[in-house]
Amino acid sequence: MEANKEMDKRPDYEEEFLLLDLDDCLYSDIPPNAPFVLSGLDTLTPTLQIGNHLKLIGEYQETVGTCYIFSESGPSLIEKCPTDQNHASSKEVIPLASLQKILKFKVCTEDGSKANVADD
């Protein structure tokens, strides 16, 4: 009976995490609170609209192996020991997710194609 209750609590879907890669985009001045719309995740070329002027087109790339996403938490060096700078900072690293795909974005030109961005 307990096993049936546990099975009822499971969601009817499977979560999949995705990393959005914006490295090829030359827009480093995007405000942190800029409104955005991410659409077409179930297509081969999802789109990301940031504000009213910036449109990006994405392309899925499989990772080599599994990528892990972590979060750091804990006091900083100053909070822990403000007078002794020889003590190392103590932070806890918490695994958040693992992923198999990266969604790499490129700037979309006015005609709807991806712009070629020069690699450095």
C-alpha cells in the first residue's frame, strides 16, 4: 500500500536540464533583468528573444560525456575571519543537475538566418 502512494507522488514527466550557451553572442551589455522569451525548445532551432531588439537562434549540441552543474554556498573569507587572511574560505559545493545537451545560440540576422560570428 505504501509503494502505491509513493508511485502516485511521482510526476508524469521526466526532467531534462539544458545549458544555454551565449558565448558566441557579442552582446555583453544585456541588462541582468532584461525580459526574454525562450521558444521552440521542441524544435531543432529554438529562439531566444531578449528585450525588443535582440533575437538569437539556437542549435542543440550533444556533450562529450555528462556535464554537471554545481552551486556554491557558504561564508566568504571576510565573513569567516576578517582579521586573519591566512584562513581559506569555506564553501559548500552542491550538485544541482547533470545534462547531456547544450543549446548554443547565435545572433539572428534580419532575414532570419544565423549571423556568422568571428571566433577569436
